[in-house]
Amino acid sequence: MVRFNTHGDEAGPPIVTEPVALKKRRSLRKANKHTQGEILKISKMLIRIEVTRADLTDDFDENEAAALQTRVLEKWKEYVVVCRDAGDQEEDVEVKLQLYSNRKIPAKDTKGSWMVLGGGPAKEIMLNRRNTRVNMYSTLDKTLVIYHPHKLGNVFYVLRPDNMAKSVEWYTFLQDRLGVTRPESLDVSVPDLNLVLRLDRPFKELKREVTAVEDDEGGDEEVVVTKVLDHAARSLIVRSLALLKEGSEWTEVLNYWQRNERMGLAWRRYDRIEWIFGENETKMYGTLAMQKTHELELRPKVHYPTEVQLEGKEVLEEPPPIEGFLVRLSTATGKSTRFGRIFFRRHYFYSQNHLLFFCKPAAAIPPPPPHLVSAEEMPEAEEIAEKTPLIYAVTPYALDEEGEIPWLSSTSSKEVHEKDHAAFTEGQRNVRNAIAADGFIDIRKIKMIKLVLKTQLGDTAEAVEEEGGWTGEDPHPDHIEDNLFDIILTNGLTLRLQAFNSATRDEWMTRLKALSLYWSARSLADSRELMSVRASNLRLHGCDEQSEYLLSQASRKWEVHNSLASPLLHTFCGISSCRTITHAGPLYLKARKHSTFRKVHAVLVHGNLLLYEANYRHPLSGVALPALAQMKHSTHPLQHVYLLSNLLTSASLLPSTTGGSATTTTTAGKPYTPRVYDDGVTSSDTDEQLAFCLWVAPQRVLVGDGKGGVKRVGALGREGSVKIFKARTRAERDMWVGALAVEIERGRGEEEWGIKGAEEDGMGMQRADTGIGGGGEEI
């Protein structure tokens, strides 16, 4: 598992080998000078090139591009983007971007350097201050656009870095090179208090710290800037809270926040909340990139609720999950026999949120048993089996009577380390079990859980059902099978399971009943929250459901600044990995451009997108049949994919598959098809408004790993494959894009490039996310 640097730990500067050469470059930066051809920034990106004869405005983005006639010069391809010092002062070109389709990158761009390495850059983009502009192309996935005049009209390059943090970092870096500076003031909204704070010169204190720390570091600007900017977001929070303390009417609220909440910063666009974390939090790159389109807000970091209120005012707390070994005695269609034989399958079942996963016993990782006795020697296997309890709880974060975790306040560093390691290992175990699952059963679809009578063991179809279901007591112990129980689903099928004995059977029945009751109510509350926020915004702006998309997509910041957003729909759990499942729900998948959409159930788990079949179909006729479980369709690791959304997906949606191009007798003349789903959610959005894509690199190639071996990497400069997904509503699409962006950033490792060329520079291997010389400009 990868831990985000959300609190406490200080992220160090990027690691670059060859300290002698690095010290030389730092001395150059101290004088604010770069040698011509020197690398300033390097990263891997997805590039698309288009040209148009129309004039482009200073605020050019995807909404303006959709109304223009453009011609695609090059489809999406992956390149290594290198920003170098151009040194052309006469033409106002200080930097240039080079797109490499190979990994042999010279340390300096000099005459003949590309001949030694076997090839130069595939393309070059000269950043001229007079006619080159850089904008945020999409406010959802943070795609960038660079455009300038061309002999064919105006050419614009759409750049998609591998994660959103790098997008806003590159935007700030390029804008700084083009002479655009950060605004002198920053507005911070406090939605809970319905007020806006204006911070004049928000980074002036950091400038003073730069001067103070620079003396201690001996003028090492890179180290100075990194240390100071690591506290940029915290500085804004402290200043905002200090301004609120000046008013006595907010004292009670501030005291409550101090005792019970952790405050954070978030960007809000219409009803979408985007929490600031990681590099964006420590260095606040987004203050320049997103201030034009988003509201910066000071909010408590809200996590997913652990309780729900029923209609009878009763409050249910989230039950603990359950896991263990069971034997399944029912086929996928609910039958007790297959090919004339009794069906019998051993599985390991474990619940996560509203999903009851199952896998083969050999693939499962059960929780370790509780510590028996502290002994220097390992006990025998027989002793472990005898003393291990049949049923036990695994609580790495057990709370005391005051609601605190006792071991966090322990004075023994060894105990804290051991407990923290045990909790981390437990999180890893849950993630691996979820990824290894063969299928799942939706706990919300459980209608009844009942005991199995001995008279029911012969023919399930003619079984005598016990009225009222299971009450927790055995009405007739002599007539009940000791270790069997039935789960009746809402589709009418019955799942028969066999436990170890009557004690484990009763435990499973009690736990599953509580989980079904809670998650059914919790899911209903989430759906109502989603529809309530949408209805409030539509009423606030005086528009209907069909035109809502324009508010979130094409409206200006001042038009939607007073919109409502719910933190319960955009929680902090996905960032802090509070839960094993980051996001889950139904999606529609089109694996290829010319295929059709099929419904799947998607589960996002720690850098992996798990897809499960939504329907069980007859092997001959293809007719959808009722099924007990949803079996796994495929697993998609997110380490080497790019996320595209909004109008960027229109090229992958053929006219025959888009709801906006096909009309029927009920929707004649309307560019949408109204839809209503089984949980009451409605949608009138077109496919372009619901779609997002995962761009996957083409076939992998073998390159040297710098240690005498080889490694497999994606081929550069080639078109990849695209998997197109559709959500049910525009709001759900936004939540999926946000969750996927977090997991993509979590799974991205630091990739190395071979920076080769002049030996006198001593440059060896350099990290992909290194922004050389890009730190000092952020103040």
C-alpha cells in the first residue's frame, strides 16, 4: 500500500543522482540563470494535436473547441515531454517543449547531441510570450492546452499528464515561464459560516521564510523553496482561522472545529468538491491554475458516514464486517444440483461495505489469530489449533471509553510501531482479498435469512418456508440442520450455505442480517442526498434537469459560485484510505470503439479497477437470467493508464452509440433520452456528459534498467487502446473521475529516464517527476 503524505511527514525534494552536477545546476539557479538547452522539467504525457482556422480567445478551453471546426493532426499518443531553456531572447522564447518518442534524452540540447543517441525529439513547441497561451482545457480532469498561430491557422496541443497533481504543477510552471504571476489576493470561502475571507498577498510570509532559511542553507535555493512551500496550505488555513477568531460570533464553531475536526482546503466547482492533498496541498500549485474556475473553500475533512437514521427516527451504526470459510451448496442460478450431482463449492467469504466477496480458499488471506501467549519459542501446530478461538474480532484501531485509540498515546515507541505495523498489514490483507475475489453478492439485495429444516434438504423447490424468517432462536432444534442456512435474495433465488457448526452459523446469520439492514438504509440515504443536492441547485439557478450540465460544464465561476455541494458525496476517505473500497457502483463499458455498451459493476480498490458482470446470461440464447452473484469480468491496474473525460471522449463515441444523435418518437427533436433507475435516480444527460475513458498504452517493449538487465515499459509515440465508460448521471461521472484520479496518482511510481549526453555534466538517471528549477517560481 502507498501512504499519502497527508499529515506530519515532510516530503523531501525529488531525488536526483550525481550530486556534483546537481550542485552545479543549483548554483546556476541561485543566479536565476540557466544554460541554453538545459532540462528544466520532464514528465510523461498524453498528447493530441489539432488545428483550426478560427481565432482562439485567451480563455480557450474544451467548451470553445466544441463549437469550432477542427482537424486532428495527431491522435492521442504518449511522449516524454522535456522543457528546456531555449535562450532565444530576441524572439521572446525562453523555454521550449520537446516531445520524445524514445527514452534516450540528452542532458543538453546541443548540436550533434541527438546524433550520438540515435534520434532527436519527434516534435518541438516553442513557447513565445507574444502569441503562445496556456490554459486549463478541462476543469474536470485538468487537461492542459497550449495554442499559438500556425501556417494552417491556429494549432493547439492538448496535454494530459499522468495525474491531476502534475497537470496543475505544469500549468503553474508554464504560466510562470510565459510571464503570468500569481494574483495578489486569494479568496477563501467558508461554506459552513456562509462567508468569504480575502487574504491579501497570501504567500508573503513564505517569502520572508525563504530569505530566513536561505541563510541557514547556504543559499541552496532548491532545498529552501521545498522546505518552505511544504507548509503553503497549512499557512493559508492558519491565516484563515486567525481572521475568524477576530469575530466573537464564531468562537463556538471554532472551538468545536479545534476539538473534533481536522480542517482542510478544497476546490469547489458547482456541486463537485476536490480536496487538496499531496503535492497540491504542500505547494498549493492550484492557486493559479484553478482560481479562475473554482472556489477555494475551508472545510472540515468529512469522512463517509458510519451511521444512518431510519424513517422511524432510529439511528443505526455501521456493523463490523464479517469473514470466514463457508461451503456454497447452490449454483449460480440457485439450483442445488448440477448435471445430476449435488453442487458443492468451498469458498472464503468476506464483506466490504455492501459487498460480500468470495474467492477460493487457496487465494484467501485469513486474519491472523489473536496472540496466545508471549513465548520465545514458536508453539506447536496442535497447540495453536486448540487455543485459537473459533470466532474472534480483528480490531487494529480499537477505541476506549473516551473514543480514543489507546496505543497512539503510548509512551513506548516500540508498542506504537508494532501496532501501526499490524494495522498497516491488516489494510494490505483486506486489499489483496478484495482483488483476489471471484465474485460478490450484493448485501442490499438480501430479502430474508432463515434456518434450513431437515425436510428441506431433499428438494428446495418444495421446501416448507419458516414464516417470519429467522428470529435468532431455534424454534424446533430437533428439526433443524445444525450448520446450514439460506439467504433469500430479492430476485427470488435462494443461496444455501454451510458453516462449520451451529455457533458459526448463528454468527453469520446475525451479522449478515445487521449488514443488510444498515447498507440498504445507507444506500437509500446516499441516493436521496444526491437527488436533494441536484434539486436544490436546479431550484437555486432556475433551470431544469436537461440544462443542468451547462451549469457544471460551460458556466463561468461567478454564475455558479453560490451553488450547493455535499461533502457526504465527496468524502476524504478515498484519499486517506480509510476503507478498502474507494468507490463502487454500476457503469456501462465499451471495450472497443466499435462495440456496444454493456452494463458492469465496477469496484475501485487501491489502484485497481475491478469489473464484475452485471447479468448472468444463458450460454446459448444470451437471455439475462436471475443469478445469485456477480462474477468477475476483468481487472484493470491503473498504474499505466490516462484518464480522459468530458468532451475529450466524444471521438470514441460513435453516432450510433450516443444518446444525443438518435431520436425516437418520445424524444423527437431533443438531444437527450430521459432515464430512471431502480433506486429512483433520474438522468437526462447525453453520452458525452456521462462518459469517461481510460487510455491504455500499446504493447510493452523491453528496455535496459540501468543495472545490466531489462524491464518492460510502454511504447512511446504510438496510439493506444481506449476503454470507454458511462455513468448513470453527470454527478456520478464526476465522482468516478475524482476517485479514479486519486487511485491513479496513488499507483504511479517514480519512473526513471535515461538522461544521457555530455559526460562533463555528470548526469545519470533522473526522476520523471523532477521539476528542475521549478520550485522558486511558486512563491
